Amino acid sequence: MPTYSRITGTGSYLPPRRLSNADLAAELAAKGVETSDEWIVERTGIRARHFAAPDVTCSDLAVPAAQAAIEAAGIAPQQIDLIIVATSTPDMVFPSAAAILQHKLGIAGCPAFDVQAVCSGFVYALTVADAMIRAGNATRALVVGSEVFSRILDFNDRTTCVLFGDGAGAVVLEASETPGILASDLHADGKHVGILCVPGHVSGGAVLGDPLLKMDGQAVFKLAVGVLEDAARATLAKAGKTQDQIDWLIPHQANIRIMQSTAKRLKLPMDKVVVTVDQHGNTSAASIPLALDHAVRQGQVKKGDLLMLEGVGGGFTWGAVLLNF
């Protein structure tokens, strides 16, 4: 029998500190930076985000999200035989956040590694896990997106610091005789590196360059809408499906305008789009699994639904995954 992979459990976690736009505006005002709830909502659709405490790491956020996904799948942590963490904000240069997460979950021996594709990271990681299961190299994979983007924000730049938040989302992906993940489509184009990046790096015990996030918002928006449509259509074609068969579009939660434009191009009504950007902000690689878990636990996404997951991020990277839930 052919081996497929299916999501059998989802989980998510948000750090306790929630900042509304008004809360953030008050903190920024103390630094001499002006913004407002109206300004943020009009341009992004974001109303709140969560920030991790200073001593909380990427793997710390990943633990409860992973535990919730494992519990939802009805398995023991020791049954996991592959761990992939999508993140741009790992605990340290090395080892990987995945290896640290593995130890915190009480698991040992299975492969564990990070995937760095920024906001497309979860789509990339899910595709890698699916390929490893189909190849017979794993049977139960834990795929996590976890980010602490608050650590790399320039709080003197109101155009970027209001956009991002921290959090983690996870799924358990298991081998199955019935199709779950139907198709995926991944891309990157490094010529766009300058429009969204963190250009600093560590050398000789010091940070060289600028370790804070830089973004050309208009350039990102223009590129994102086009490539998200292309990736979605390519994935549908690979699976022999049409856009009217999609039950839920679960896009990277970056900006409500990008999400609305993508849905419009795919001729999908917004009531078929899972939206959490208003409460979570942009959590990069965590945003898709956070939104998925939210939709599952709210009863929106149900077993048998056809889901389109898609993301776009710095690199520039983009991709989509179509799956039967």
C-alpha cells in the first residue's frame, strides 16, 4: 500500500503577555515613537499580539504547543520519530531548537533539525516531513513553528515593530494508508533578500551589521500577493483539485490586506479564510500552525475538510500545501 501522511493532532501556545495596539502605542510613546490603534488596524488588521518574557526561548514556546499536538494525536511523546522546527529565532546559534525541544519533551534518538525559511518555514517543514514519511524514514513527525520575533524588532521603527508577535504552533503528522497531504509547491528567489531581512550576524564574539528586522513593506506586499496566488494554483493543479473545492484557506497571518487580496484572486470568500492576524499579529513560521490549531479547536476546521496552507517570507521564500484534514 502507498504511504501517505496525515495530520492527526494540532496544538499551539501564546505567551501570557498580550499587548493591544493601545498598550503598544503607550509603550512606544515613551520612546518618542508615535502610532495608534487606528493607524495599525487600517494598514494591517492587527489589534493585538503576544510577547514572550525576556528569559523565554523559542524552544520554551514550542514545548506546550508540541505537547498539545501530541495529546490531540493520542500518542506518547516517545512515539515521535522525527522533529522539525521552523524558526528564524532559535535559542542559540547551535544546536538546533529542534534538538533542544526534543530533550525538553523527554525524547531521544530520533532526527531533529530546524528549517529556516522565515514566514514560509512551516510550509517548508511540513513538506519535508511528508517526504520523509512517504520515503519510509519516519512514521510520526512533530512539525513545529515557533518564533520570538520581539527579540529582533526595532522599536524605533513604527512601520515594522507593530506587525510582529511571538508564539508557537505544532502538528503531529503520521503515516497513513489514506491521503492527507495531497501536494505542495515550494519556491525561493534570493534576489529579493534586501526587502525583508535581519542583516546582522555573529563574528568574533560580537554582532556585526544590524541585528534588527528591516522591511520594505510596499515591495513585500506587491511580491507576496502574486506568488501566493501562483503557489496555490500550482498546488491545486498537482493535486487535480480546483479552488472551489477548498473548504478553508489558512494563509500566513502577515497582513489582512495580503490575505484579502489572495482570497480575491483565488475567488474565495473571506468566510473561507481562517483569520487570526487580528489577535496574534505576524508570528512568522508560527502563524500558520497557530491559525490551524485555533480553527480546529473553534470547530471551524473539521475532519475531511480540504485545506490550503500557504506562506511567503524573507529570502524571498514562498509555498503552499494542500491537504485533507
